[in-house]
Amino acid sequence: MNDNILVKLKNAGFRIKNKWLVQSVSFQVEKGKIVTLIGPNGSGKSTTAKIALGIFKKIEGEVEKYTNKVGYVPQKISIDWTLPLRVSDFMVLTENIKNEDIDEALSLTGVIHLKNKNLGSLSGGEFQRVLLARAISKKPELLVLDEPVQGVDFTGEIALYELIKKISDELNCGILLISHDLHTVMSATDHVVCLNGHVCCSGSPIDVARNNEYKALFGEQASKTLAIYEHKHDHTHSNDGEIKKN
Amino acid sequence: MFDDFFIRALVAGLGVAIVTGPLGCFVVWRRLSYFGDTLAHSALLGVTMAYSFQFNIALSVFIISSIIAIILIQLQKKTNLPGDALLGLLAHSSLAVGLVVVGFLTFIRFDIMGLLFGDILAVTLNDIIIIWFGGALILLILKLIWRPLFASTVNYELAEAEGLNPDRAKAIFTILMAAIIAISIKMVGLLLITGMLIIPAAMARNISDSPIKMVIFSIIGGVLSVIIGLFTSLEFNTSSGPSIIAAALFLFILSLFKIKQSVQLKN
């Protein structure tokens, strides 16, 4: 067996009564690699992430998880704001973390000044940065990021994606990323899984970009976006944006 | 020293308050006050069972409350009734069955008022031992499951995803609830136990900004309520349970002024 594998899905699926949320999904996340799930709304991206995390238990197929050092940034988080919870309390929610590691993670995501604020008083973007800081401060082997930059301002978004890439290299952790932002994400992604209730195609970004099902799902323009980022070096662009191979 | 009934009641009451403090915080955080009520109502059935079979009261109440908790969980899975309807169903039917059984036990003189509202005269040395040892055990177990329980209270999926096994923590917490009701029934009475859990915790919420502070203030609030309540009870010959709960309410009202202050500071 490959020691680098952190989590592996084999024909995994999940249904509520007779409605399939997602089915026959297979992929694996390895150390130091970024796997990105893309797909339209309701295509089963978050469900797939929850299958990989073991949150959904009654699943079809198989999921093998080889690590328990997991950091998770969920897409939606409903926290009861009547709880007296400061950012610093939230950081140690699932694990004891050294104070300097907490400070470092909060600094990296740019919210160190909020450390003693009540969690309920944060804005959406600030809270998102805290969520990301909490996930990375654990120095996990597997990071699952479900739209980690939603609500973050534009410059912050780019910086956070760079941070995610940096963390993947520094900690050598595997990342399962869900994102709608094809531009910024694809340049860093090793493997793309395109979902639409099932895996409609998967592979390296360039393979996926060339796939006809992907084009049907996202349109011609999106296909170019992927191709541009994967193969910066082997093509140029004409004035109207068409790609010309070198 | 324990010869004096008042000292016995005080020692027992303080033991109860130290345990209900942290447990009460979770009852408030997890919105379990009606669940607590249901378990407490079923305690009457536990008491009657204890009398019928010459059994230890605390142990009997603990067993019956645990059974009611299991029945509740099963009903939640197997019926389409909403949670509050199921809680009401179990609370009132177990109270009713308990009272019917009391009617049959004509050979025993029952102090119903004492059962419902607490009776400091009834606290024995044996009760003190059960409260302090049982209480210490409850707190120890709560400390062991603190992280998964608290994390899943904040967000279930985060706790589950990061490998904390929140379902097990929840099941253990349910058992702890049954246990605290069993050991505190004599002091506070079964109608008011939930008040002892919720009111000091609610008071603490008003004056704390972190979970640990809330737990500490909740314990302090409970301890003060017991002291004030028992002295009042002695002075005016009132039932111990209502006196303690009224003292807790008094502290809660005081804590509201603190909120008012901090709101004014913000403006």
C-alpha cells in the first residue's frame, strides 16, 4: 500500500432515503497534494467531503481514512451564539494547541487582533479567517477546506489561497479543497474531480479542462481558464482570448 | 459535627451545587432543560420503586431515569412526533404512574411534599456520602468527556470530522444527567432540580465571556444559592428546594444589572 495515501474513496455514495446526493465517487488524497472538487451547486461536493471525513456513516461503497490528524473548514457552520466563546477558546476546540501556534496561525490568516473577541461579534469574512486559522493551527495531515474563502475580500482571497498552497508544501499535508473559483485554485491543484451527482471527469487540471463533459457543465470559457493556468508555458493568447498552441 | 441536621443539609447542598454548576452549563448550551425536567419527573417512579423493593433511593432513581432516557432516544428514532411532545409524554406519564404507585403503597407514610420540593430534615449521613462520592465521580467523568462534549456542542460536524466521537460523549452525558438527578432529589426535590441546573448557569452566562468562566460562576452561584436558601429555610421554616431556587433567582436578577452595565459601556 502507498504510505502517502491519507484518505481514499472507492465508489463511495450517500443517499437520504431514495435520493442520491452523490454516488460512485472514487479518488484519493495523498500527502503534499491538493485535490480540488469542482461542480455546480447541488452536485455533491460538500457531501463528498463529509463522506471523506467520516461525518456520514451509512454510505455506499468504501472510504478508508489513514489519519486522525484532520483540520476541517466546513462550508456552513451554525454556531449557537449564545455560547460565551472567544476566538481563543474556539482555536482549542478539538485539540490543545500551544499558544504560539495559535498566534502564528491567527497571524497567517490576518486575524491575530481578534484573538480575545467574542466569536459572535465577528463579520463573515473574519469568521472565515478564524475557521481557516483553527484548521491549520493543528498542523493536520489532512486538511478539508469547503469553500474556505467565502465572504473574504478580494485581496484576502488571493492571499489565503497562496497561504493554503504554502501550508500544503510546508506541512506536507494533503488538502481536499472545494472551490468555485477556477482561476485562483487551479494553478495550485494537483488533481481535479469534477462532480455532478457522480464523477463526471477527473484528472490533472489540463485533462479535466479538455474533457467534453466538463465543457458541457461549465462552458467553453471555464475550460480555457483551467488550461491557461495549467499550461502557462506552452501557449499564447490571441487578442480575442483564443488559445494558440506554441 | 454532622449531628446537626442543618450542617448535614448544608454539606449535602454544597456538594450538589458544585456538580450542578458545570452540568447546568451544558444543559443551557445544549438546550436540554426540558430533557432534565423529564428525567426529574420520572424520578418519582424511581423513589416509589425504591420503597416498594427496599432499595437505595438514589440508585433506584438513577436506574429509572436512565431507562426513561433510553426510551426517549428510541421513541425519537422510531416515531415522527416532535421532541417536545415526546418529552411531555414521558415526563407526565412517568409522574402519573409514580403517583398512582404511591397510592398503592398505603403501608408507607409518604412525604410527598418532601419528594416534590426537597426536605433538609431528611438528609442523612448516608446521603452526604452518596452526594460527595457520586458527585466527584460525575465531575471526573465530565472532565474526561469535556472536549468531545463541548466541541460537539459548538459544532457537531467539526467534532465528528476531527475524530472526537461526539455520539459517545452525548450518551455518557445523558447518564450523568440521570445521576445528578438521583443524588440531588432529596435536597431540591424533583420538581425543582432542573431549576438548580439552569438558573445558576443562566446567571453565570450573564457575567461571563468564556466557557470556563461560565462554569466557575455557575458553581459559585449554586453554592451561594444553597447557603442563602438553606438559612432562609431554617429561619422561616420553608421547604429547602423552593428556598434555594428562589435564592438562585435572586442572584440571576442581580446578574441582569451587569448586562445592563456592559451594554451601556458598548454604547
